Amino acid sequence: MTALSFDENGVDVVYEGTEFRLEKALIEEAVGKSYPDVTDHEVLKIVEKEPSLSGEPRRIGDIVR
């Protein structure tokens, strides 16, 4: 399971027991959107090859409010 923790400057990720950070600029470049408009599902797709997506995608701008 992958855990994502969002803040205004990026995402802390725990993936298969490894912790790392995805910075805001990296996410924007990878997805091609401004950081607040990126969804949690899009971030998960950056981390995992074939993620198990459930529920509705949530915009980072709504999560960090």
C-alpha cells in the first residue's frame, strides 16, 4: 500500500516501506498542470506502475485547504 501526505510544497510518500518526497515542481512537470489542480490519483500514478484507484479523485488544492 502507498501512503500519500499532501502539503503546500509537495507530497510525502511511503511506497513499499520506502519514504520519499515529491516536490511541487516535479509533480507539476510530470502531470503538466499547476499543483493545486493535480489530483491524488495522478500523484499515485507517478509513484506506482499500476495503482489500485478507488473513490473519486481529489484535487490537491481541496486537500490542503
